[in-house]
Amino acid sequence: VDPRKAAVEAAVARAKARKAEQMQAAVKETSPVPQAANDDPRKAAVAAAIARVQAKKATQQAVNED
């Protein structure tokens, strides 16, 4: 294995991981839980499930772009 190639692959992997973390942080910041969700446990559960799906989708898109 060429050391140069290994170093480049490691740098790319670090960049992808950093980008995925930034995307997840951005999704968390842009998806505040509505106040009504705090009143009803069912609404809170639905809002949490939607947030998880959005975060997962954003992570998959970030990985697929690279």
C-alpha cells in the first residue's frame, strides 16, 4: 500500500466525518421542536421521529455527495 494514497484516503475520511457532523448540527439547529409538542407526548414522539429521519437523511446525503 502506497503511504501517500493511505494518507490521502485518511484525510478524505476525516473530511467526510467532519462534514457529516456539521450537517447533523445544522439539522438540529434548523429543526426546533414546536411548543405544542411539549404539551402532548404523542406529538413529541412524532416530532422526535421526524427529527431522527431528517438527521439520518442528511447524513446519507452528505455521504453520497462525496
